[in-house]
Amino acid sequence: MICPNEFTCALFVDGELQEEDALELALHLDSCKACDSRVAALRAENRTLVQCLQDIDSDMSSTVPEFSTSSGRSVSAVGFALGVIGVAIAFKLSTALLFGLDLPVEFGWLNPREWALSLGVAVNAVFYAFQNADAVFTDTTQGLILVSFSVAVLFGMVRIFKRGAAVTSILGVLVAIGCVSSPGYAVDLRKGPRASIPPTDTVDDTVLAAADPKAQSMEIAGTIKGDLIAVGDVIVISGTVEGNVIVLARRVEITGTVGGSVFGAAHTIIVSGQVARNLITGTDTVDLSRNGAIGGNVITASREAVIDGKTARDLISAAATLDLRGDVGRNVSFAGGQVTLTGSSRVGGDVGARVGKEENLRVAEGAVIGGQKNVHLPVATPRSNRYLTVSFYAWQVVRVLGLFVTGLVLFKLIPSLMPSSMSSGSDWLMAGAVGFMTFVAVPIAAIIIALTFIGLPIALITFVLYLIGCYLAKIVIAEFVGRSVMKNSGVVPLLAGLVLVIVAVNLPWIGTLINFLLILLGLGVIATTVYRRVSHRPAEAF
Amino acid sequence: MVGAVETRKQPIDLDFEVVYNMHYRRVLNLCRYLLNSPDKAEDAAHEAFLRAHARLDSYNPAYPLSTWIFKIASNYCIDLLRRKTAEKRIFDVDAGDHYDPPSGGSSPLSEVLAAERGRDVRNALGSLTEKYRVPLVLAYYNELSYEEISAILGVERSQVAVLIFRGKEYLRERLGKRLGKEKPR
């Protein structure tokens, strides 16, 4: 036998060589002094290594902490509970403080108390969401799709190429950008005096404009080929915007032409120009002047709405008063105080009014309604405090029991869903972030999959799983809360956790927010567990 | 952790407090070696005992209880290490790890160790990346076989052999450098 290399010797010393090879080597050692001494040295090395590493076991100076079956993280659990409530209160307080402070005059319109109907940005957002699923949907979800797609590509590449995170991140982002980006417009950021665009100017990009605080108004007199996103005190659009207009201002005047839709949150919006698609506003006063024309729908939430111009499609309005003087191509839907159709008004379809009294829908002589006139009066059911009804509590008990039984089955089937490894705030933050991504990305992914005919069943399954995930999320968190509070795990802590969670989500004022946060955290834990199960063999499988 | 929601039968004559007190230090030390962080090690040791407590019914009394608990602790720590990096395959052997004939540059540790103390070896071990540190700890602190290590790390037995061999080479290099610096003094 020729002398074995060091690797083989090391295997021999570790007792990891095949039996016949080991035997052969042992015989060789009898005849080769060099190899024998090498093996002896390696053996001594192993002994030394074992001795050095195990040396610390002889140190008995440290005390053994008392064993407790609690997760040992009751502090962080309490911290977590306080954190959830704290975030909810901080959110509420900060918004109250923000809007209660004396803001600079150009931000005065942000104060919801100045809005007669206190409709605010939330209503605007709701209208965004419920708008026809065409261009608006595309615009508002494009960013989310990009982010979700990037993450999906990232995970995919991690799985496929098994490269380091940094390399994969770069590749993933490049692929996502490459797939999603189209030859669209770049972004032109304009601030201060540059924000106004003179009549002679043409900007080929999407414009992000913030007005000069010292200037009285910002005027877009030129042409913008992309979208316009503008913030300021007074914004006048007298030129042409070929894309959409998104404005946040005290006063907005549109006398020019807009090729897309107008989304506006402002105190006053006056449109006397042409808007090719929709006009969607959350305002105190919206005024579509006689010369104004909207190619799509008008959707407005405001104190006062005056529609004198032409609306090609529907008019949907929530307002204290609506004066309709112009033409509406299709239906008029109104909810609020009072609606008046003057003699000059023309409605192609139905007029539906959700008003307090029959006489609050006034139709003047000469007004033309192509379809039917419907008045929806409020159903006379006394609004009782839900907390004072027996059915509320009965329902909550049923809810807890339902969650409890589901929880028993869930943890029996998938015990690893118990968030026992949430050792620090950063873990919870991570769970929240993952939960948020899941909460946003899954429905979008389902919609994208549904766009292909074959993908429809998959999309439906995904969506059902998503809803199940949202339901289970609270159970996962409740189990953790119960275990931390009772410092024990079992049936009773799970029930206790569920009771606490259900009480928390039913709290007036902040319950909804707590509910939302708990769903995010729970979804995060579930998503992480599922990902780990899919991505690699769990280390604790034995 | 199914125990959270069901009544379990516990092995007779097993006082977990005693088991805990007996093995805590050793589990803590194992976690320290694996995680290279005293703070994280304490949490991990606690978690390992919690898991052991919750899964007592899956313990096979034919094997030593200590081995079973160390295995839980090792698995938990390796899970933590995997979670720390986006790269899950941290113990994969790559091109640079394949065995090539010895250059003769490094001598067995025993020669180097003659003048070294255990603490220096532990420090040198701590300076290794987890890729090499973990197999070494499992092999020479936990005294597991290559087969057992390969099962825990989820890599081939031959890869374990290469990782340990390379790990020891790096350890020699680090200790050798330190010695080289100290010699002139």
C-alpha cells in the first residue's frame, strides 16, 4: 500500500473509514513509521480538541436559572400586547395631533374638521377602490404589483439558483424591472418656483410637483405628456395633461384638458375644462362648470356639489347638497342631504337618491330623466348600542368557541405554527412585515393568475386559502398571548388567549386596528412557517 | 408542542427539573459554540428545554436522554443559523472545499497546541464561519459521528468529512498565526 494522504488518515482517526480500508491502513501503519506518527499526531490533535472544547463544562461557577415551562418571553409578550395597543393609540393620537396643530396655511385644507362632512382622505381612498376596474385599478395597483412580483421573483431565484441573498436580490430586482417596465415616462420632480409650467413648455415625463410655499398658486399652463402629481395651496391646470392628474391642494382649478382621470383631495375643486376619463374627488365643494366636460364618471364626496357641465357616464355623489344643472349620460346615484335637479338638467338613465326625506329629492319642471326616479329612505330601525345587546355577546361566544375548536385541530396538525421562536421585537416586526406582504400580495397574485383562463381555479383556491389564513391568524396569536399570560401551554391558555384577543378586537375605537394588526402578525407567522416548510427540511425533524 | 392543546402521557419517573439541572450547562455551552453568542445561547438553551419538555412523549428511552436533548438544542441552533441568512444551504460544500492533497504547510494541532491554552482554541473556533464551526462543534464537543452530523445538517456524509477536515485546517492556520506573532516576545 502506498502512503495514504492526510484526509484519509483523518477519516481513519475519526473512525469514519470503511472497514476494509481501515484494516488495510492499520496494517500499513505497522510497517510505515511516517504514517504511524502522522496518525498518532492526528489522534492527539482530536484529543486536544475534544479536551479544549469540553473544558468549559467543568466551569460550574455559573448558576442554572430556574426552569419554567413558560416561553420565558412573557415580558416580550406583554410588550407585544402593549405594543399593539400602543401603536393603535399612537396612530389615533398622532393623527389627532397632526390635524389639531396649527399647520402652515397651505396645509390647512388637510384639517378634516374644516370639511363639513368630515369625509377626509379615507372616503377618497374608498372611492379609489370602488372605482370602475379599469385605468384606476391599473394605476393604483401597479406599484404593488411591481413590489409583489419582485418578491416572488426573488423567492423563486433563491429556490432555483441557491445563491447568496445579495446576488439574488440584485438579479431579482433586475428581472422584475425587466419584466414589468414598459417604455413609459420618466419622472420629472419639480419643486418651488420650477413647479409651475409656462404655456410654452412641454414636459415629456410624469411630473411630480410641489408648490413654492411662498407663491400664491402653481399654474400648469404648458403640456405634460405623462401624469401630473401635484401638491400645493392653489393649483391651476390651464394647459394640457395627457395622463392622469392627482392633486392635493386647498383649491384646484382645471380649465385646460386632462387626457386621463382626475383624482383630487382639496377644499374646492372647480372644473371648467375637459377631462377625458373620470373625475374623482373628496372635497368641501366641487363645481363642474357649464363649460366643463367629463368623459367618464364623476364620483364625488363633498359638502356641496354643483354639476353644471356634461358628464358622459354616471354621476355618483355623497354630499350635503347636490345641484344638478347639466347633462349626465347615464345614472345619477346620490346619498346625503338634498339633491336638486334644475330645469336645465338631463339624465340619460335612472336617478337614485338615498335621502332622509322624500322631498329632499327635488326635480324642477323641465328636468329630463331618461330612466326611473328612485328614492331610498332610511329604514326606520332604531340604532342600538351593539354592546348592550345579548346577541352581540352570544355571537362573540360562538366566535371564540369556533376559533377554539379550529385552534385545537390546527395545532394538532401543525404544531410548528405556535410562534414560540418569536424571541424579540425584531421577530415580531419581521412577522408584521411578512404578514403585510402576504396580506397585500396574495390577493393581487390571485387576480393576476385569474386573468389567465387556466389560472382561474388556482386563483380561487389561492383566495380561499388566503381567507382561511386570515381566519387562522388570530388563533396563532391568541395561542401565543394565552401561553405567555398563563405561563403555560395547553387547552386553557389557548382559550384564555382567544378570549383576550376577541375582547381586544371588539374594543370600541381601536378594536378594528388591533384586529388588523393581529391578522398581519398572525399571517406573518403562518407565511414564515409555510415558507420554511417548503424551503428546506425542518431541522427539528427527528 | 402539540402538548399545548392535548393531554399527554409523560414517561414515568422522569423529573424534568432534575434533567434540566443536570444538563443545562452543557446545553448552554453547546448553544454558545454553535451560535457564537452568549446572549442568543441562553435563549436557545431555554428554548431547547422547552421543546424537550413539550415533546417528552416522542423521547425513546432506549437512547440516553442527554443525547436527545443535545440533538434538540443542535437542531434549534442550526435552524436559527439558517434563519439568520437568506442562504439556507450554509453547509453545502462548494468548489473551494473539495479535498486536495495536503500542501504540508500546516502541522497537526497537537504541535501547535503544546503552547496554547483551551481558551485560545475556543476563540479560534469562534472566529471560524458557521459553515466550519458547526460541524467541528458537533464532532468534537458533542462527539457525534459523521452520519449523525450529516443528518442534522442535511448534507452528505462525505461533505461532513470535507467540512471537518477543512475546518481543522483553518483552525490550525489561525492558531499558528497567533503563535507566530507571539513567538518573538
